[in-house]
Amino acid sequence: MRRSKRVVALHKFASGVYMFEQVLSIQRLQVKLDTSTIRHKTLYANGRMQVRVLVLVSGENSNAEEVSLYGHPALETLKLISYDTSAAVGGSWSVGTQENRYAHDMSGGAARVAPLVPAPDNRISDPSESVQIFEFWITSSRPGSIQIAAEITLQGVKYRSDGRNGYDSSVTLEAIAPKQYPIENFAMKKTRVLDLPNLFERTELHSLSLRAEGRQINLLDWASFDVSYDEEFAAEFFSSGNALKVSPGLRSYVAFIGPIYGVQVTARTFKGFRSVVQDPGTISILSHLTQEYPSKPERTAQLNLQVFDEYGTEHRIRVNPDIATRSYILS
């Protein structure tokens, strides 16, 4: 790592503005993953699974002491580049500064009950630390590999960690094709029942889950052109009409699909709010069954879903309401 003595200290004025008196040079420009011993990481090429890449940068003063560049405009030029071409990371590779909900390791991730709180910026170090640390989140939309270095421009001079000017630090990411699973790996099971016999109604929770490779793979999101996503309440997508024409039982059932986040899922039914505890890592379908006939038209089309697993991989599923059994069939 190259060291330069053409550096001076910085001063902070009462206004909070940092002033750098003379030309600064870079002492440290390091690219790493979560640990220094790992230089290679694999991710699924689905455009959503992220890998965290850290960049450590510091300046050096005239006494060859490492100093913080916090507050220096040069930090705004910090970016990730290709080690081989020195071009900014691009093409099928994307760089972000905000973490998303999906797993960052091939070992998988946990289901989230609440959304992530966006970070104010991507600096994760304290201003007083001589080494400033920045995190970047990398995704890929196509299989392939890339060796990633960093670049920063300080007082008009470009410093790159691609081995060409004394700084040599990089990590390698390999994107592989995401795994797809047959419909047999998905299941819709009734897991909870809220019975209100005095009101001649029942609310059922049917949980859509994915199981493969000997474990449950969490489902973390869904989208559909058939129904609009509601962050607060379950969205209605089916109304049976008079189900007694098909089979005996409660006269009507209406289906709702719940939002991802929340300990419980709530549907706004024609008889009021009905809530049931959700199963983490699944997609919640609520059935509201009543003896009364709701004053609404039948809505019996299938629900076409895109569900996203814990790695961010999309799977297409059709939910077919089965009026005869007051349940659902997947296809």
C-alpha cells in the first residue's frame, strides 16, 4: 500500500465545516467483504439478492500519520469499479447503498416481521475514526463474475485499488443462476381458525409456504396484476357468491391476501375487522366464511402471483379457490 507525505491535517471550524489546508493523498484504499479472510462470494443472479462490499479509506498527514477524511468532498467521489477495466461497476451488475430484505449469503436468511429502516447514508464508521468505512450493496441480473476494486478522486487525482498505482485491494463476486422449484414444493395449509359460532362466521388462515432441500425456504414478498398490494390490510381477491350452490357449509367465503410485514394480518370484511396471527416466512391467505350472503358481486377468478423467496428469486404461482371445500389449490 503506497504512502505519501504530501499531506496536511484538517481543521473543523465552529460552523461545523471541515477545511483541508493543502493537497491530501490517500494512505488506505481497501475493499473487503464482511471478513478480511474472505475475498470471494457467490450470489444468485436474480437482481435482488445483495452482497455487502465494504470500502475503507483514509488520508495521511505530513508526518505520515493516518487521518480521517470525514467531511472531505472527495468522499462523494468514492465508487466501485471493475478491477480489470477500471470502469464503474455496471451492465448486469448494480451498486446500491441501501440494504434490502433478502438474504446476503447462500446459507439463507430469516423472515422479517418489520421492514428495514433505511440508513441515512452508507457510511458506517464514526466521524472521529481515522479510517472511514462505507458499505455498498451489489446485485446481479445475469450469471457471471466480477472482480471489484474502488476509486476515489482527491484534489483532482484519481486513486484506484486495481493494482495499477500502488493500491491493490479487491473482492470477487460470482453470480449463478437462481434455483427454481416445481409447484410440488409449494404448499397451502390451513394453520389457524378464528371461530365465531354465535355470529355464524369463521376466519381461517391459509399459509402459502415453500419447502425444499430439507427445510422451509422463507417467502418474503409477493406481487400480482390481479390485486393491489396494501401495506396495512389484507387485499380482497375472491368472493364466492352463494357457495351453497356447490356444496353444503357456510353460505359464503371471501378471500384476502395479506401484506408481508406484521405479527398479524387483518382483513376488512363486511362484518368488521378480522385479525389472525401470521406464520413468518409464508404468504397469508385469509378466508372469511359466513352464513350471510355479502352484498357484493361474485369474484371467482384465479389469483396469479409472483412470490419472492428469501434470496429474492421470483416464482410464479396460481391460487385457485376451491368453493366446494372452501379452500385453495395451487398450480
